Amino acid sequence: MNKNKITINHIQRMKINKEPISMVTAYDYSFAKLIESTQIPMILVGDSMGNTVMGFDSTIPVKINDIVRCTQAVKAGCPDKLIIADLPFLSYQIDFKNTLLNVKKLIQDGGADAVKLEGGKNVTEIVKRITDAGVPVMGHIGLTPQSVNQLGGYIVQGKTKDSEKILINDAIALEKSGAFSIVLELIPSELSKQITKSIEIPTIGIGAGINCDGQVQVLHDILGLNPNFTPKHSKMYANLSEIVIKALKNYDEDIKNNEFPNSTNSFFTHK
Ligand code: KIV
């Protein structure tokens, strides 16, 4: 293995050393290359590509081959990071043979280092069998976007005593099944603190407050690539949509004014 490669051991050591862990999503080569030049150790090729890249209103239409293609592109740009690829909706519920074939696609064809799947106690048998096959698994509890129709919307989870208990037990069950880390999405801060204290594997929050071992955000949200969507749990670190629109308008104007291409952008027979 490449000696600069981030592994799940690095990530687990970060929790022991109380070093906050950052993770960001990526779906293509160009952004992956930019992320490679940062200290962010983990990249998620998330099924959020359904919203950010494909323009669907949920992650439900995303298929395994969409994730495989994007994982290949991310891997090409980010060979040293720990790359986690999402198992999309219904790619791990049919039967174990089908699940393992999908995991094989993400690992062997896509080049992912680990996979992520949504669910708590209901997926522990699957998590155990995938990890038994030698593939690291990241869990994902709280708001699980693939179940948005069953949850009735993108709603904060774990707000009642009963649901708090269920989520704590889900996290403990995922750890026991072999998960190396768990995403906590849209849950109260106090609950993510309790979960983080209850397990030894790192918790990675999104909309789960400051008390997790790490944080994950959707790349398009933190870079301001979708000006019509600024979720409360995110923070815009750049307004790239403004910069891109301005550049495209300048390009269009230059063409209309016959200012592009000029002689420096052109080729000539005798030069
Ligand atoms: O697909 C995704 O981007 C995710 C994160 C929101 C955790 O699952």
C-alpha cells in the first residue's frame, strides 16, 4: 500500500487522540484533485450526487453504476485519501449475494476503500457479512435520506426519549457488527454527544452539532455551488456559483464583442 495512504486505522486513531476528523463529499476528478491538496483525510462519494450532480429531488434514483463511475473519477484525483463509496438505495436489501456483488463493484471497479450504508439494527447482519468479507463499513443513522418517504421528509430525528434510545442502541449494534465509523445525520447535539461517548468508533456528524468526533459536509453546499439551497446545518465557505456565473457572462460578452479568441488564443499558418 502507498505509504501516504490514509487508512481506517488513521481515522480510528484520530478519535483516540481527540483530533477532529473532517470529511467532504466529492463526485468528480477535478474537485477530488483539489481536495487531495488539503489535509482532509476522508472523502465520501455520496449518493447525494442524486441532488447535487443529477438534479433529482432525492437520493432514491441513484444507481450503483452511478456511484462506481464517480468513485473511479474521485480515486483518480485523490489516491491518498480514504475513499468511502455509498451503497445506494436498494443495493443492499435484496439478498446478500446481490449486496456483495454491489460491494465488489464499488471496491474492485470503483477503487473505493470502504462502503457506507444507511440503517441501524436492521442492517447489522449485512454490516457483519460485508466486514467479514474484508471490506470496511461506515454506518449512517439519524436522518437516513434513502428512507425519506418513510420518514415523511428531511426531519430532525431522535427528539423523543424513545427515539433517542433507539439511536444509541443502533450505534452500539453497528459498532458490534464491525462498522469502523458512523455518520450521525440531523440529530440533536445532546444526543450525538451521548452516542459519541457510548462507542469507541468515530462518529461523523452532519447536522448533529459539535459533539461528534468529526464532521461531513456536502461539497456543493460548502462551496456555494447551488445558490438556491443553503441548509441550516451547513456553512458556505465560498460563493462559487457567483464566480462561475460572472466568468460565463464575461466569456459570452467577449464572444459577442469579437474579443475572444484574439491573436494570442489563435494559430496561424506561418508562425
Ligand atoms: O450522500 C451523502 O452525501 C451523505 C452525507 C450527507 C453523509 O450520505
